[in-house]
Amino acid sequence: MSDPNVTPSARDWPYLADAERGALRELLIHGPLPRAEIARRLGVSRASLTRATRVLMEQSMITEGEVALRAAMGRPSEMLVVRHDTHHFLGVKLTGDAVFAVVTDLGAQIVASVEEPLVSTSVSDTVDQIAAIHARFAERFDDIHAAGVCLAGDLARVDGRQIVVVSFFLQWRDVPLAELLSERLGIPVTADNDVRALTAAEHWFGAGAGCDSLAVVTVGAGIGSGLVVDGAVVTGHHGRAGRLDHLIVDSNGPSCGLGHRGCASAYLPSESIVEAIGVPDLDYAGAVELARAGHEGAQRAFDDAGRALGVLIGTILNGLDPEKIVLTGEGLAVVELAGDSIDRSIEAVRLPSEQPVPLDVQPFEFTEWARAGAVVAIRSVLHF
């Protein structure tokens, strides 16, 4: 029985068996590999792997690359590689006032991008704007197979439908965004929380590629965290897994505005830092400059933010024991300005250990969020 929520173009996407999807996943994440190595990783016979890779070649997803010597006394092996000249995907990141869109290839490499202010935050205007962006991209790329849209908020599957349950920045509730866009674009569309999408991108194509356990923490206008456990991105029953933004840092601290006192959201978001400094007409960039210039109030605000970030990281270390924690976002100045505070707070929270903190700080660009949307599309059509 066909799925009524899947568009015809989604059903036209090549069906891949487990061995074929597994082989493609290994090549996407780990880069060029010989057949024997892929078969070993997947635990399948060479004959089964040969059949699987033949299908992937027929679908223009992989090709044979250079010949490499895999060991000092081994025989040369022909490497299999992902094709980057076929199969494109649209990725979109929505903020409260802008839309960032990219086109990527199957390996999630960006080949085109655009940034526009949102016409408005109404659902219909947003759908129209994304449809117009897709139409312009489609004039250049006639093989955009699927799209992924990510935004801050709670997204979940309700009665078999993908729903934006709530998005604070866009002021949306119960919006079937993926369904509306799929009808307009004529391709399968997946919508997801932006941090969860970024976690999927880091897990396959970024700093956490190949990790079985991973945490991604974002700091900026808000606080986000995404988790990978046993090689899978964790969603949670209500689509809220990883919500650590209201973790208590100091029960006697300031209110976050949502009924909590002294939680991470009262200290770490950009707006909370600015409010703590108390200088009229100050923005976050100005707060950073004040702290760099030695302003006592600004330094104290960033130290408090660093303490909150350290509690959050230490809690993740204790609860998940990840191979790596990736830290990113437009609020990364806190690492520069409060590094010692972060380190002290991590050590005060985490279980005593001589192991170094597996923290990887990554530079931030909004196009990375849009790329994450494309990764969501890639994973969706490949049924990961």
C-alpha cells in the first residue's frame, strides 16, 4: 500500500535494499573505500556487496575512483566514491526574519546558495517564498529530488503527519509545513528542528562523522542541543529530545521568564547576556566589545554565561558519555571571553575523570543550518 503522505516524485526515488543503503552510507560518511572494506564493515559477502554497488552505479550514486594500495603487502584496490555531479537537494533554514537556502549534491556539498529577508512570518507567504526560491534553483538544477526545511521549535509526527507544533520565532502553531511545501514543490519535503537537523549533518558530514555517540550544542539567540546514541539521532516521544536549555545552574539566579529561576536560559542566550549588562541600547555585538575592553559588568555577564555552558556540557558528559561534543552558534564569543569559567564549571559538574573533554568548537555560518536541511532531505529519501 502506498503512503498517502508521500508525493509521486518521492515514490519515483530509487528503492534501495539494506545492503545498498548501507554501502552508500559508508561512502557518504567515510569517503572513498574499496569493496572489501565496505563488505567487512557491513558484514556481508563480497558477492552481495558487488550486487549492491552495481545498483548504486546504475542509479548514478557512486562510481569507481582511483586505485589505492591498502596495505604494504596488499594488492591494489579500486576505490568506490560518491558521485557529486548528479542528484541535488534543496535545504532551507528559517529564522524569525530571514530565509537561508542552499542546493547541495548527494555528498552535502553546497553548490548554490541564497539569503533573503522573510516577506512575512505568515505560513502562506513563507510557503510562497520557498516555492519561488525552489523555482529559481530548478532553472539551474533539473534534478532536485527532495527538500528539507529546518527551524527553531518543536516538530513532531502527529497522526502520521509532520507538524510544526510550535515555533516561537515565527509564532506558528500546528503547521503542516512539510505537507504544504511538498504539494507546492512537487518533491518530497521533510521539516525538522534546526538543531536536530544540524546534529544529523555533523553526524554524517561534519566534525562528528562516524561517531556512534555525539552531542551538538548551539549557543546564540537560544540554546540548543542534539544527541546521537548508537549511531541514530534521538528525536524523543514529543520531538523534544535534548532540551537542556532550562537546566538549573543556580536556583537563586535570575528568572528565565518561563517560571524557572537560574536556569541556563537565564544566563547563556545572547539576549540574556545583554540584559545582564544593563547598558541602554546595547546589542550582542556591543556586549562582546565591552567585555573585550574590560567592562566589569560585561565580563561578569559572560562569566555567568560560561558557567551555564559548562554546567550544560558537564551534564551531557555525565549523561551521554559521547565520543565528541560539537559546539557552534552565533554566540561563540562566550568561549573566547569566558573559557576559564566554562572549564571550571565542566570540572565541577562532570564525574571525576582524567580523560580530556571531547569538545570540538566549530565556526558558525547560517548556510550550515540550510545545509543541514539538505542533509535531512538526503537522509529522508534514503530512509535513514
